[in-house]
Amino acid sequence: MRILLQLPGHAVDEWRRALAAALPEADIVVWPEVAAPVDYLLVWKPPAELFRAVAPTKAVFNVGAGVDALLAVPTLPADVPLLRLEDAGMAVQMAEYATLAVLAAYREQREYAAQQRESRWAPRRRIAKEDFGVGLLGFGVLGQAVAAALAPFGFPLAGWSRERKSVPGVASFAGAGELSAFLARTRVLICLLPSTPQTRDLLGRDLLAQLPAGAHVVNVARGDIVVDADLVALLDEGHLASATLDVFRDEPLSPDHPFWHHPRISLTPHVSAVTRRAESVAQIAAKIRRLERGEAVTGVVDRARGY
């Protein structure tokens, strides 16, 4: 079999070596090397010319969980299965990041940091934990991993998804009709949704204003789900207490973007969960072997849904 890699230049050599070790029977080439025919493509944000030059016959693997950039490529073939990474070491990282953000909000670390800068000793009254609901907007593999990490702390947990999920200890909300009720009980909203036509600009003023006064927003999904100006406005108005942002509409974030210096925003450069090569290669190699045997695999992208 022949596998073509299209990955960032600094990583492609390591991926090639790891894949060669995992699949010694494969012929592995690197874009823009083109050696037709190609059975499998491994890509990350591929250029349109890739699919003009190469027609994979068996599958395209997206080296990441989010497939919005791949689905936006106009030359993407319509008749080849698309597969995304499932977890591959990302769930633990996402759970760490989300837990840090929730605990910082609950223990009011931003407020205490401000008091320290003022040399002001002022213990704050502790928020009742039963009133500090955490809502997971997007309740798939990553959302459920975050819920499991937060469960020992005793926060009321809720998950919202298109289709109802049953997870012990987590209140389940599903569909557009239950979104308002989900938001109304959420003091920390953790966005884990994929970027699709239905979710882009979803978190604008109308929905964010349905969060309780003093709520916090954590976005570890995709930047285009949040309307930047509406988020800043609700922070300035005091309806939202803070935002922790790891993803943005345009990356890298422009140096003149208001997020950088907003006193109620903490941001990181898209590092909440990075792709781990060893776990990813093991997952991809196992799936390729199943496909070669004619067996079904998980992680197949539903193009209509966008994930």
C-alpha cells in the first residue's frame, strides 16, 4: 500500500519514521512527492492542489479531531471516506485545561490576583458549590472526558449535545429546544463543539446573555463558534465574569486584537490539547490494517453533519 503525508514541515519527518515503524509493509511518501496511485492520505489543513494531483483510493485521515479545514477544501473528493482522530491523547489534555479553568473561576483566582497587585487583604465569601453549575456544550468523547475529570470536585454537571447522552452524574440536555434550559443553569460554559455551518457564530449575544449573571466562558473548540464582539461587550457590561480562550477565528491572533489586553480574558495559543504523534500513529495504523482486511472502523466523518 502507498501512504502520502501532507503535514507541517517541522513534523513530517518524525511522522514518516513513526508510520514506517508501525506499518513496515507500506510505501510512505511525502507531499509534494507524488507517486500514484495512492491508497491513503494523512493530511492537516491541505491545500486545494493536493487533491488535484492525488486521488486517494481508500481513505483520507485528518491528523486532528476537527475536520472543518479539511471539509472546506473545494477539491476534496466526494467518494472517499474521511477519518478523524479519536482522542489520541487529547482527552486527558483537554480535561486538564478545562479543570484548571473551572477551578480558577470557582476559587476566584482572577479577583485575588487583582487584590495582590493592590496589596489588599480581603477574603471573599466562598460561592456555594451547588450553585456553580458547569455545562459542557458538546458532549462527545472530549466532553465526557472533561466531565469525568470534574466529577470528583462535586460541581453540578450538565452536557448538551444534538442527541441525548446518558452519563451517570451528568444532567443531559439535547437539541435546540433544551439549549436555553442548559444555559440557564450553567455558571461555567465549556465549549467543545465542532465547527459546522450550524455552530458558527452560535455563541453570540442572544445565547451568551442566557447564561446567569457572573458566568464564565471557556472555549477550547473552534474560534468561529464565538462572536468576538458580543463576548467582549458582555464582559464589559459585567454580565459575564471572565472568558478563557484557547482558539480564535484567525490564528495566530492578531497583535491588535482586543482579547490580548482585556482584563477579564485569559488566552493561550491553541495548546489546550495537541496531537500526540505516538498515540495518533498507533490509531491510524490500526485503522489502516482494519480497512485492508475489509473491516469497519470508527471515526468516519459524517460530511452532512460536519464531524
